[in-house]
Amino acid sequence: METADMTYLELSEDGGGSHKFYEVTVAGTEVTITYGRIGESGQTKVAAFPSEAKAQAAAAKKIGEKTRKGYAPAVRGVRQRRAITRRAIASIRSTARQAPVLWRFNSGAAAFGIFVDEQRCWVGNQRGDVYTVAHSGTVTGRFRLPDGVKCIVADDFWIYAGCDDGRVYDLSGKVPRAAYEIAADVDIYWLDVHDGVLGVSDRAGRVTAIDYEDEFQWARPGGGESAWMVRCDDDAVYRGHSGGVARYDISDGSLVWENRTADGVLFGWQEAHSVYAGTARHTVHRLAKGDGRVEAVYRCDAPVYSCATSPGGRHVFAGDSHSSIYCFDSSGERLWKLGTGCGSAFSMQFLDDRLYIVTTDGSLACIDASEAAIAAARQGTVPQPVDVKAAASLAVVEPSVVVETTTHVGDGVVVECEQQGERLRVRVISPGYEGWNVQFPKDIREAGARYLVEGVRPAGRGGFYRAYGEIKRLV
């Protein structure tokens, strides 16, 4: 019977630093590497080598790399899992007149994640529940992720949820698939994805960029703490923390500008030419993307948890810690302030004269932000909100590594997974495509396997494809 040679290492730093493990097991010609946060099962990768000697050499190289970074031999189970940071829930009932809430859905726990498009609304809460709700207020779907949902963002066709288990899940298909895995020492606060590039802000005030293959690109330390704000576009990543807002080149992380007048930043928003930073100083700052200068300041009466705009920045909305929401014109004039009636808005989004918010009490609320509805609300006339409920029969969909099989190609695109060094890469083998790699879920990759995907789209910057739709394994 073949015996295995196992080395277990840990790196645990005080003050909220790294707290992760790295285990290398050699069994014959196979090397199994398991890594992740201490106290969790972690992720596993297996690589095969031509000989036992080469397997031993590869394992020794990995162990040497980690020990040089500060890892040391340890005994599994002695150190315990470090608690994930949960944002403090501070919410005071608003004394303002109530906003015209059309409907509200209680997700069951404090909610940060929201995304709204023409088809539906998404809400994700601190229990890991993600619901989809039609604009009419009907709950249409439910996902269950392994840990609390920090945020939900869209990138073209794809919908991603950042989770406290350190992973980013693609919710675009029938089941959630792990699309990115953040480093084990990064306590995610917020993220954004643009053209396949992931920007992550974290508890330590850092910002990290990760490419479409889930490979580290660059990271920049914070000049402050608690980086909640991160926004990405074609050219840049914008990060806001306790010390201000900065712009970094998306390709190499070089600092373009930094503005420290907008300090105490919580959440942010962006339009084509401006970024918006909501602050604990009771303001929203609008900064020019080009040079970081302050274009306008929108003043509220309490710390600003969230902000958003109508198209083009014509109107600016803000949600404060006192369960109030505000509307300003682009120049900074306050047009109205109303109470939510369902907690403070941790995140928000505007679409078609409606403002959607997710709140400290876990509600997803739809507010009529039309001029007529707001004018009536300011006089004390509001509709009776409809309290939306999820049907007890609604199926709960969880992440899976199970892939359906098929023998029929039809109109789909065939991709193949191949071993390239220690990495598994996926490329298109259907005719008529470039020889680029494909962004593809990592957990279901298997060397030599062929898969059928609904389609692939080239990234806006070129150089790689992105698979979309349902995935089946060809047999």
C-alpha cells in the first residue's frame, strides 16, 4: 500500500493579518495541495508528475516558497478559525416623512447585496441567501451560498456575488459556480468586476486586482482602514477608505491620483466621468475620474451608508444611518429627504423612476421616485406598502460541482481543459475562434475533459473569451 508524505504549514499574524494554512501531500507521482483560511476545509488542487522524484521536487519547491513567506510547521486544529468581520449595524428610525414604498421583501437578515436590471432585482443577505424578485414584487428565485453575501455586481451578462467564504460566485446559470477565489488573508468588504477583472477592497484598506483566470495581478496597501468603496471601469480601479479616494491604473496598479478631502469613505458609485463617495462625514463627494478634483458635495444629516445616481448623474441619491434617503440635483441642492420605514439603506440602485434599497433589517424595498409620488409623500400621502413573501415551495439552489453530461453538440461551443504546468486552462476547440483561453469555473475543470457551453464572448479588451450559459460535459 502506497504511503503519503504530508507537510502542514500555517501563517497567522496578529492585528487582523494573515490567518491561513497550506498543506502539501505527496503520494507516488501525485502532489495534492490544500490551502485556505485556518479552521476551514479550504480548496484542493491535484497535480500529476512523470516520476516520484519530480513529484517530490515540486512539493519541496512549494514548501520552500511558503516557508520563505513566513509559514511554519503546525498541528492542524490547534489554532481556530478567525471570525469574519461583520459590518456594524447602526440604524436609527427616521423622523422624516415616509417615502412612497411600493413593496418590500424581508430577506431574513441584514442585506448589503443588491443589483437591479430590466428583468429583476437581486438581494443578498448576511446569512448567504440570495433572492431574485420581479419588479412587480414577486419572489422568483432563491440561492443559498456558504456564507454571508457582501455584494452583488454585474459585468455584462454575468451576475456575481461576493461571499464571506472568500469566493465570488457566478449566479448567471442554473446553479452558482465559483468564479474567483480571493486570497485567504483578504477579508472582503466590497468588490466590482469589469470585463473579467475583479477589484476587491478589504478590511485593511487594501485594494487588489485579480484577472479573468483568478490569478493575482496587483495589490496596493491602504492609506487608511476599512476600504468599502471599489469601482472599476475600462481604465481604472477607484478605491475609497477612511483616508480618502484614489484611482489606480487597472493594468498595473500605478497610482493616478489621490484625494484625501473625501475621507471617512463608506460606499461609492460611478458614472462615465465621475465617482461618488458616501462618507461618515455626512456627505457624498462627486470626484472627476480624470484628476480626482471635487466637482460637487451633497450634504446629508447623518453618516452616509450608500449612494447612487439616476442616468448621467442628473439626480444623486443617498441613504444615511438614520433610515433616511435623500435626493439632490447634480449641483448639490437637496430636493427631498424621506424615511424608509424599513431600516437604513446599506446599498441602493435607481432604475426607471424607482429607487431600490437593501437595508439593515434585511429588506429589499422598491420606492416610487417619480416627481408626482415624491410630491405626495412630502405632503404625507404615501401608498400602503405591499409586504412580499417568498413561497414556501420555492426551490433553494446551492453551489455545485456536478455537471450534466451530453453527447450532442448542437449549436453550442466546445471547449477543452488542458494541463499547463500547475494550472488547468480552458480553450475553445470549435472552429472559427481565436486560440485564447476561456474564463471558466475552476471547480469543474478536469484535465482532458471537453465541455459544451451555450456560448463564449470575447472580452472587451480582447485576449480571452468568457463562457456563458449552461455548461455540460461532453461524453
